[in-house]
Amino acid sequence: MSGKRSPARRPTMKDIARHAGVSQSAVSFALNGRPGVSEDTRDRVRQVAEELGWRPSTAARALSGEGAATVGFVLARPADTLGVDSFFLQLVSGIQEVLAERHLGLLFQVVEDVADECAVYRRWWAEHRVDGVLVVDPRTDDPRPDLLDGLGLPAVVIGGAPDVRHPGLSTVWADDAGAMASVVDGLHALGHRRIVHIAGLPGLAHTERRVRTLRAEAERRGLPEVRSVTTDYSDAAGAAVTRRVLRGDAPPTALIYDNDVMAVAGAAAAAELGFAVPADVSVVSWEDSALCRMVKPWLSALSRDSVEFGRTAARELTALLDGGPARAVRVPVPRLTERGSTGAARDV
């Protein structure tokens, strides 16, 4: 009987689950190196996948012309603040490491605002440019999750809240509230009662969580002279706010900066005004980096593995692309590394 031969059917994760006698979720965990299955199950799943000739779905779609084998990453921030931002450099490094293992490309674009970011997602979806996206800087009133959910575009929200869930979106989150509480605990123990938090962009969910936590910790301890001031994350803004608050009638004895760039600029601005660190004012950076160890004194900072944060987000996205369930994953709480920039409050 003549006729066109039908193409061979590619094995799926469902086939692997059936042959291995496990659930599809267990298959996703095993093939993507995620916790949740035993080593025996992981080995059995991988052996069955090899026997069936299974390959990751994104690679298979790319070879057949059905997919892009590319992940999208859009950043809506002022472009001039990105070149020295250690967090994003390390985050992207971790993302790229995992994507390279899967032979996936990373399509990166910087835009002016969230409206432009949403427009990029719609265009990428219509043009089949990406198979999924990584979303950063969640907002308090954020249109992106509903948009991506409606488009059916798999996504991982980096830094989102674990209680805000969408069916097709995973979340990788850090406990900003717990981190801020640990910083306030440490400064309070050193006798600091006047604390200013020089924060990042207003409207970002993690900025609001930090501001709320600082306010709650201050109220709990009866500290009326504790406040937050938002900025654009730049060194210029960090220095300008530092000068303004230190020139006030009752200058703070401790400053918390939302990134390392602002902390270094702020410490320099304090020195210009005649404030010694930490004798007159203590300084804490939310992000730790080489910058914090290039100034004297070295800056106390919240340390976390930003590269691993990126790896985790990329693994969660590849799991979604392979048909795994959406979920919320917590990364370790940033740990306060105390160095020479923090000491006892001068008025104690």
C-alpha cells in the first residue's frame, strides 16, 4: 500500500511516566534536577527516558520548526542604572548557565516601563519568538501575570509573592521581610534608634515589602525616627539622599541601602560631609558584592547567592516548558555579613 509515511511519534513525559510507573510530576522533577523524588526514582526515570529516546520538548520543537528554543527576559528599568548593578549581572549569569545546558538562547531587551514590556510580550508571542519568559521586578499592581496567563506563555516570576498564584506561572521568591527584620534587629542591638532606609524604585513589590517591614519593626520597638526614602537605584540618587538626610536636624545614625552601588556612593557622601563610618553613621548594603570590599571600611551587607537565584529561576522555567506544574519556590534568606561599616550608635 503506497502513500506518505507518517512521521514517527516523539516520546513524551507522559510516556516516560507510564513506563517508569511514576507520576508526570515525578518525571519533571527527576529530569530537571529538582528535589521531590528519591535518587532511585530519579535514576529509573532517566534510564527510561534514555531508552525511549526522549529529548527536552523545547529542543524537539526547535528541530521541528515548531518552537523558538529561546527564553525571553525584559527589563523595565533606567538603562543607565544597569551597568554597575551586580545583582542583575549575577542573576543573568545563573540563568544563562542553565539555559546553555539545555541549548536554549536568551533574548534580552531593556524598555522604558511596564506598558512597553507588555507590548514586547505580545509581539514575541505573536511572532513565536520565545517559548517562555522570566519576569523580574514584580509590581504591587502588576498587569504582567494576567497578560502572560492569557497568552498561555509559560513564565517564572522572580521575586514575586508566594501567595499570588497564576495557573501557568511559577514564582521564585526571597523573604525580603525576614531579611529586613534581621538588619533592624542587628542595628537596634547596636543602639541605633534613628534609621533611614534608602530604598529602590517605588511600586516594586520587594521595595514595598521592605518598607512595610521596616515600618512594622520600628513600630514594634517604639522607634518614631525610622523611615524609608525611595530612589532610582543609581549612585547619584543614593549620594543625594544621603546628603539630604545627614544635613537634617536629627541625622540618622544608621543607613540601609537597597543595593551596593548606592551604599558605596552614600558612604562617600557621608565622608564628604564629615561623618565617619561607623563612628558617626553605620552603613548596610542590601546587596553584597566586590564593591562592598573595595572601600574603607568594608561595608556590612546582606549576602545571598544571586547566581543560584538565577539558576533556580531558569530551572523552574525549563520545567514548565517540559510540561511540569507551576509552583512557588523559596530561595534562602539573605544573611547579614557584618564588616567594618557597622558599629555602636554614637549617641548611646
